[in-house]
Amino acid sequence: MRNDQTDILPVLGRGRHRSPRRGACFMELASFLAGERWSDHPSCTHPLLAHLARLVNDFTSDAARPRLAPLIPSVIGLRSADPRWGHEIALLAATTALPLAREPRRPTLAVGILSCERLLAAEEGRTLGSLRPGSQQALEQAPEAARWAREFADRIGSSHARNHPGPAILECAVPAIADARGSDADQYLFDLLVAAVALCQDLAGREVKPEADLAVDRRLEQFAPAARR
């Protein structure tokens, strides 16, 4: 009888699952590997990073989803109470998606960029309205959306700057990438999740590729052996 439990690991699938026998999404498998109660909202991962992982999991094609599995150990234990984490994750998603998105989604993403920049400026002591180079470049690639977003921001003022826009931004950004990129969407979504993990690891002061538990690695190899190089 095997005792490493690899024979009962579920297959990655869309949505929530009541038990491993019915499959698992990215974060449900993370909860299992972290030794937590079965859940797609485990405490082992920052809530917004986990939200991004769930969205990427669901919008990735069935054929490409197994490639996500080796990323799961990297999100376990990756969390913080620092509010900058949420601002940074949301800004990353918005700046990635805006240049790729179709026109109907662009104004929302542009507003998201400006909102995140205001939140970060307040945290960092920067002048409100100042932009990081990456945000400036993203907005320049969608000038009409950027103009509308700035007018919208001027109308509502800065009173809402502390309302966190993260979940709404992710829920616009990930579908926007999936819709706009066609056959390339899986790669773009994978790269976005990799970048978000690396961002959080950097914020946490960890190496970009932390040492993974070898037992967990062995348990994951059955999902995407070709993804390990």
C-alpha cells in the first residue's frame, strides 16, 4: 500500500469541488498540500493572490491547466497583512491586461490602474497622481480609456482612494486577457500568475524560486511532468 498519497491527488478542474474525489481547483489543491481543511479559500495564501489563482485556473483551457500544478507549492505560505500586497497584485493585473484588452473592458482597467496608483502613492509618500513607469506605459497604449479614467477620477475625487479595488480589477483583467488573446491566452494567464507569485515573493523578501518541499514536488509530478525542466 502506498503511503505518499499520490494515488489520491485530484485532477485540476474549473470551479469549486466538494471533495478531492470530484477534482480540485488550484487553491483547493493548495489547501490539501498545506495540510488545511479542504477549501478554495485557504489561509495559507494571500487572499488576492488566491483570487487571481482561482481566476487563472478557471479561465485556462482544460488542456493547459495541468501546467499550473507545479506553481501550487509557491503560493503556500505566501501571505502578509501589509496592504501594499493587494495594491501591487491588482496593479500588476491591470497593467498586464489593459494593453491586451478589447475596448469595452479598457476603461475599467484604466480606472483600476489609477486607483491602485493612488493607494500606493499614499503608502509610499508619493504625490497623488504620480505614476510608475509601467502604469504610464500601459495607459499610453490605451489613450482613450486613460482619458476617460482620468475624467472619471476627477469627478469622484480622492475620497474613495482607500476602497480596495483588487477583486474587481482581477475579475475584469483575467477574462479580458482570456477573451482578447485567443489561442495565446493560456500562456498569458500562466505568465501573469508566475509574475504575481514572484512579486509577492519579492515583497516577502524571499527568493523568486524558493526551495520546494521534495515530497510535495513528487506528489505534483503526476499532474504536469512535462512542465518540469
